[in-house]
Amino acid sequence: MPIRRWARSSAAVLALPVLTAYLFFVMSRSVDVLEDNWLSATVLVSSAAVLAAGPVCGAAGAWEGARLARGGVDGAAAVRSRAAILAWSLLPILVAALVAMLGGLALAGVAMAGVPGLPDPLVLAVALLVIVAWTLAGFAAGRHLHPLVGVPLLLVGTWLWLAYPAALETFWVRHLTGDNLGFCCETDAVYDQRALYAQAVVAVCLAGAAYLFWSRRRGARLAWAGIAGLPLLAMAVAFPLVRDMGPEAQVPRTSGLACGRSDGVEVCVWREREKQLGTTALIAVPAARRLATGTGQPAPRRVTEGPADGADSWRFAAPPGARPDDVLFGLATGLLPAEPPVCGPGWSGADAYGPLSAWLALTAGAGQDAVERRTGPESLGAARRVLGRPPAAQVRWFRHNLDALRRCDVSPSEVTLP
């Protein structure tokens, strides 16, 4: 068959505009709020591609599978292998999905102009694998179902599998689908590889089972064993990878910093924000010294957006569009515990968090209006009252209430207005 006629006869001709339109619709709702890193853009493109192409390509596969069945492929002389027949029918649909994904990458590239880095190839590869798997599932269903049943079944069923788990409180399910929209990744985080591996395993097993179901001959017990066993294998391998994961598929980032020295202190920002390094240092270094004096702690040798120990290194954040007060507030509250202690229901230490945050931010140099917006007028009032005391009394107040945040047997002191 001539190439043009072969391509025009494929369901991909109808699938391409549909999945492209839906992909751009999904991306249009998120592209303006992307984080300033290419991983977040890659996750958006790959997830939009899976959410758009998975159902559409599955439905197109069901149509093509039914067309091959009507054409008598099973009973015809074996001029080509079943794998070759399937590949030639599959190829136009997958090319349509790839074209749509490239269009999504082009749109993301416009949004990420000026941000260093490249798309993550592993995330894109897993997305393509998921699309291939659902397309093969469509072919398998199309061999045995009428198009009026198979096409809507794959279209709706695949979309529900990809989209609905995000609404479930059973979080591990969402990490198996391949739709990672909203689950990753902030600039200070990276993709949790366990989710990617789990999605790849599920996709490979689904593709294998679908191929066996499509290509099997009557009475082929080995094929039936594979069809039944591969989904069980997928769950046995993928479930342990994701069962302990929370709602997001990201873990803290530990590398990729750009560093420089300012007034004897090392200042580090994520490499995507390297252009802001000088400006950030002028804000963070003096603030760190003011905080060290106010809290009675040694000044840090390093202030960083990356991992910090709270002693020699302190942490802050300087995302795009952050104002100086935002940077100061982040640096100040970074001195407080990230998690509360495991105490009984009567623990009152949380009452100290707002006043301590306000006092630290004011000590760092943040404006009162900014502090009030973040902590509230009562916390600001308590902090201003403490600032009127001698420095030694302020240090004692800070240390006592810091202990209240860390321990169950210490109650906050003077954290409310009289």
C-alpha cells in the first residue's frame, strides 16, 4: 500500500487534531504558573500528553484493531508476522501522539524562555511508554469488540484511570497511572524515581498483556498465562515502590546549586536562579548577621536554597518575583523546626510559632506590614513588645519559646498580648 494511502486510512488522521487540542487545553491551565525549572515543564508536558493521548490513542487503537479483525487478518495467509502487522497499524497513531507531545514541548519552551536546562528525557520516555501501552490495549479490545463498544470503552475507561485517582485519598494509586499533573516539581525538589519506575512497570506489563491478547491463537494456554500473570506481576513490582508515597511525587533536591561569596559568607541559589545570586546575597547576608546577633547564635558560614543544618548553614528561598521581605521571612522562619514534636493533644507549643516567626522576621529586617500579613496582628504585637526589651531578655524569650516548639514539656511564654 502506498505510504500516503496507508497514513490517510489510519485512525490517526482523526486522532491527531483531537488529542492535540486536548493537550493544549490541559497545558493552558497550568503553563502560566510553572516553576522556574525544566523538570516542572517536562512533567506538565508529559502528563498533558498522557492525559490527552492515552484515551484518544486507546480509542484509535480499538478502531484499528476492529478494522484488522474485519479484514480477516486472523484467517489470512501469513505473509507478514502478527508483530509486523500490529506495528504498521500502530505507527501512525504513535506518530500522532509524538507530534502532539513535541507541540507541547514547544509551548513549554516559550514559557521557559531564559530558564537554563533541558526537558527530562526519562519523564518523557515513560510518558510515551504509557501511551504505547494504552494504544496496544485498544488494539487488543478492538479485535474482539465492535467499534461502537470498543472505541468509547477505551476512550472513557482510559481517561477515568488516568484522571480519577487524583481525587482519591489512597495516594499510591495516582502514582501508577502516568498522569503526574500537579504532583511535581518545585524548584527545590526532584521527581521521586519510585513513581517513574512504577509507571514504567505497569505500562510494560499492560503492553505485554495487550499484545498477547491481540496476537494469541485459539487454545494458546501459554498466552493466557501471560495475559493473567502480567497484571499480577505489575502490581507485585509496582505497589511496593509507591505504597508509602504521599500525594506528591517529589523529594527534596540536594544538588544543582550555584554559589558565590559575599562579605565572607557563601551564598548558594539553585542554578536556575544564578542571575539573582548577587542581588540575593545583598539581602540574605546582612539579614543572617542580624539574626545571629538577635538570637545569640553563631553567624552561619553559608546561606543557601539547598539543604542546610541550621548551624553552619541557614536556608532561605528566593523564587522569581520574590520581594526582599519574602526572602527575609523565609530565612528567618528557617530557624524554626520544620515539624512539631510528637506530643499529646494538650500540647500548646504551636502557640509560639506565630510570635517567634514575627520576631525573627522583624529582627532580620522585614517590614512590619509584610510580617503582619503573614503572621497576623496578634503575633506582630507580641513580637514588637519583645523587641522593646534588652537584647539579653530577647535571647532568653527566643530560646524558651524555641524549646516549646521542640519539646512536649515546655510551654510557650509571653506569646500573647495582655
